Amino acid sequence: MNKLQRVPDPHLPPLLRVARQINEQRDLAPLIEAVLEEAQVLAGAEAGVLWLYREEGDAEWLDCARHCSNGPDGAPVCALEGPRLPLDDEHAHRPAVRVARSGQPLHLTGADRFHAQDLALLVPLLVRQVDSLLLVPMRNHEGVVVGVLQLVNPHPDGVPHGDAVPAPALALLEALAGYAGIALNNLLLVQELKDLLDAFVKVIARAIDAKSSHTSAHCERVPLLTELLARAACDDQTRFADFELDEDGWYELSVAAWLHDCGKLATPDSVLDKSTKLHSLHDRIEMVAARFAVLRSEAERRYERDALTEPAREPEFRERMEEAVQTLSDDLTFLERINKGGESMAPEDQARVRRIAETVWIDAHGQRRPLLSEDEVNNLCIPRGTLTEEERRIINGHMDITLEMLESLPFPRKLRRVPEYAGGHHERMDGRGFPRGLTREQMSVPARIMAIADVFEALTSRERPYKEPLKLSEALGIMQRMRDNQHLDPDLYRLFLDAGVWRDYARTALDPEQLDVDDPSPYY
């Protein structure tokens, strides 16, 4: 059997070189520049323009994405962007539009009529005069035109300007355009998918924030804080000298920060929106106040009845009524105060709630009932915040759901650490956090960064219903104690102070009245 005899192709090495040059590009701008430079070399052209096909709704157009000409030293000089060329009947005579519509190459010489607008784009910016134009369509893998290469004054292999382009040279340029079209389409597709992911991530985050007015903008502020602290860590040459993020790493961290609370989408509104201890579908303190009003009316009617029965003892009855009304008023004021929650509740206040609950009132059906139900007592005696232990377990469960949601997604390799970053912001350095009880050594630096960002945003937020927005001094004092209690990473907390992350964020996101710290040294 005779072996196949391969006939050397003199154009193959240049084409392979061009293919390799194009294949090395990972971003749109360098790819376009490489395509134009190589096309100019292969065509012997003085200048070139690359038009990109764009569409939005029913509108179609070509964008002059880049144009190049040979500089004084012969090297291509490229500039970004240019005019937009609509793909409509009004512009059907323009060469780039003709090629985009027909999908066929077009060679125009001096004998042809050049359009004034085309000449204005080329002369004198790129060339002194136009003798000929060669336009080649760029197609993707489906054969759809995704762009047009426009080469000015081509003369491949020494062919004079204006003469017909030899068939081999044209075939080579078409091969280059085809390869470039596929590479360009792939990059555009990747960018479109990235844009879609970005938009989807932010839609999810804003849906979480919109779910409760009490945490609105939390999912937008945490990424800001996360980025500020991560940049400080990258710049630090002492404690974090080995930590750095490349472009993919920054994107991975950003996605994680935006999605860190996605599990809250499954948290019941009654828990997420619980702004007071007695809040369910509404604040039940109003129902309690109505019972107090009944008791006050009973005290006033008793006074009137007794005073009519024994007029001589009216002053005594009045004093008794006034004392009863004042006691009711003081007790109701007390319940309204503790209903708002807080950092702690004294045991004597809890005992007072139980004493008040023992008071009896008569409902509309004549039934004797305790002034406070057992559920109301349990809620009013919540020692910290506004959530019962069961409700706290429910809301803490959003981290389990966050991890479950994120780990179920087929993240590409460059985003595979998103679940770990996003799922660690409620862990503690001593392993007593949730959902997985990780220790400092088991957590990545980005996960520990997000823990600090989440805490600081929550402490200084203006929207939390159970507290006033804390001043910087109060927030930093709490974080200092959290560091001491092995809740927050001590090195990152120190960097948070040293690098002024707290100050940069405060100037952007906090109210002026919260800014009461100039020197962070008391909080080290």
C-alpha cells in the first residue's frame, strides 16, 4: 500500500501561527486586536477595521469595535471603538452592511464608488487615501455572520493596490476570518453567560433584601465590605503575605458575597420580619394593650359603682382607682419597652412579666383569662433580641439551605469555592459556629473575611427593627469582644482596623451621626 503523499502548503505555517495567536487570547479586546493585526499582515493591508454584529430586540447593527493602521515603525497602531452602523435599508449600500447581509466577501477598487462616510472613517485617521477595500465575513460555528473584517488597500504577495486579490490569498483570509469568527463567538458567548450569571446573582440577592425591609440592602453592602477587606489582605505584606486573588478569584469571591444569604428565600416571613417579641402576622402588643384598656375600664366602673353606693367613701375609692390605673399604665409601658427586644433582659424583668401575666381579665364572652398567654410570656421573656430559641434555629437554618442550594449548582471550576466562601460567614474561630462547626484552621481566608463583613454590616445597619443603628464606637466595641471570644479571626480583625476598612465603608454607607470614631486604637 502506498503511503499518502502530503503536498506542502506554503500558506499553512502563517495560518497556524495566526491560529495560535488567536487561540491564546482570553479577552475580547486582545482577540480583536490580534485578528486585525494578523489579517493586515496576511493581506499586506495598510489598515483594517473590525465590525462586530450586535442585536437587541428587533434592532441590528455593526459596531466598529476596533480599527488599526501601520504606525511610523510599521507596527500596527490600534484604537478602540468607533461609529455604529445600523443594518437597515437606509445603510444597505455601505460595504460592511452588504457583507454582513450577504455573507460573501467583497472587493472594491478605485473604479468603484466609495461612500463618503466610509472614507471619513478611514481618511486621514488610518490612511492618506483609499485605493481598494477587501471585506471578509466572520462566521461562527453555525455559519452565522458575527462580524466583518474590512482591510484597506490590500496587496498580498506584492500585488499592486486595486488589482484583484489572488484566490489563494482570499482563501487564506477567509480561513482566518472563519477561525476568528468562531473564537470571537466563543468569547462573546462566555461574556454573555457571565453577564447573565451576574444579573441572576444580583436578582437573587435583591429578592432576598426585598423579602424583608429589615434587611434591605444587606446583600449589596456585604460584597462592598468583603471587597474592601480582601483588597487590604492582598496588599498586606505581613500577616497575609501569601494571600492573593487573581481575576478569577475576585470574581469567585464576588459571587459568593452576593449569594451568602440565598437560603433566606426559604425562611418564613413571620420569623424574618419579626421586629418585636410579640410580632407574628402583626405586633400582638396591641392585643395586650386592648386587655389593659378593659382592666382600666373595669377599675373606673368599679369606682363609679362604689362611689354611688357609699358616697362618704368616695375619696378612698378614687385613690384606689387611681392606683390601679397607674399600675396598669406602668405595666403596659414596661411591656411595650421590653417588647422591642435588646442585647439582654434582666432576670427581674422576666419575673415581672410573669407576675403581670397572673392578672385576670374577663373577655367578651365573660370568660376569666390570664392577662398574658403562655406563648406571650415566653416571647416577652426572650433574653436577647426578638427571637425564641425555636425561631432562632429556624433563621439559623438559612445557612443549611444556603449550602444545600449552592452545592446543588454545577459551578464551573473557577467558581467551585463559592459554596465554601458563602457558607462560612456564621462559623466561629473556636468551632462553635454554624452550620458545620468549622474552626479557624478549617476555614479559608475569604470565608473568614465574609464573616467580618457580615457582622459589621449587621451591627451598623439602619434597617434592623430590634435596635437603633449602632455608632462606630459601639459596633467596634462589640466586634472587639467577638474577637476576644474567638468569634472573629483576630488577624483579619486587626487588618480591618489597621487598613481603615471600617472608615472607608462608614464614609460610603453609614449616616453622619454614626461616625463617632477617628482613632481605632481603643478597639485593638
